[in-house]
Amino acid sequence: MPGSEPRNLAAVAQRLAGAVRSAGTLALEASRKPVKSWVKAQNSPVSEVDIAVDALLKARLEAMPWVREAEIERLLPDTIFVRLDERQPLAFWQRQGKLVLIDRDGYEIYDLKGNKKSEFKAGSKTSSGDLTGADTMTDLHFANFIAGIRTGAKLNAPIEVGNVSVTILQLSNIAWKVNRELKLDNKNGKILGDAEAMKGWGREYEKGWEPKI
């Protein structure tokens, strides 16, 4: 778990211990009735209880907000290997007393006490972790925006919210390009006292293709 903080490791240990206890209860109850079993490669046995226990451990760990994916491997008789793939947030956004965690798999909204209030998931793990925007989360946003135009579907990211999110990214790109800190007008987001940086606010369009509002 690259970059994990001690509190995260402690949380994982606590969550895993609770899941193991639940898995033990599940296995005990399952042993009281006939259990299907198979033999894998190298004469390694596996039963439906093994599969259910692994699924329970995986689900419990993946329920932690910062865990993107968990892999469970058991070495009989008494060892469990856990590999965690952490979420890599693209942004933390505080709005109206709530904290929004955004990554390429969707977003989760928490109140300031750390309680999750709502979420939006892409439906499956995104196909890319790069920074090009070529992933399923972006595709879903495009599809939702087009549906909003065609049928009036409710937007997952309202125009005014999307504008703020994209403007922040564009301003970050401008700051990186000019290699200095930018001072902004907090009413409209425009750059103050820096004509060179402000050139990145817009672009020249071919005649007839200028956006009109």
C-alpha cells in the first residue's frame, strides 16, 4: 500500500480482524451442512465455504472509502495475505458543509463528521488510471450530458458545478505553464495582475466557430 498512513493500516487491521471473526462464524455455520468442494491445480482443494469467506473479507475491506480493490489470498492453515489498491483522489472538494472525494471510479460525499451521505459509481472499475480523461467515468459524463440535452435527463454534475471543477483544472494548467502562483478574483475566477497568465483564459476561434452565450 504505497503511501499508506499508520491510521489506515490500523483501520485495515481492525476491519480485517472483524471480517475474519465474521468469516469464522460463516464457516462454522456452513460446516453443519453438506459443502461442495473442488480440486484446483497441484491438488489444492477449495470449497464453496472458502469462496464465500474470501468474498466476505474482500467486501468488508472494499467498503472502506479509500480502498479501491482488495485481493485476498489464504495460505493454509492460518495465514492470510491481503493486497490493497488504494484510491487515488483527483480532488477533495468542500461544499455546503460537505466533503466530496472524487476519483476516476466516481465520487463519494461525506459530512464534516466523516459520515458518508451519498455516492455515484461508474458501475465498474474505470478502464484507465492515467490523466488523459480516456476512461469510463468520462464516457459516462459525456453520455449523461448528451442525455440532458436530448431528453432533459438530470445531470450528475450540474453545469455550474462542472464549470467550477473544470476552471480549477484549467487554472492549475496555467499556473504550471507560467511557473508561478496565481492570484484570483474570488467572484469570477479570473486571474488578477498577470496579463501573461490571463492569455490562457481564452483562445482564438476560427470565424463562425466562436461560442455564443
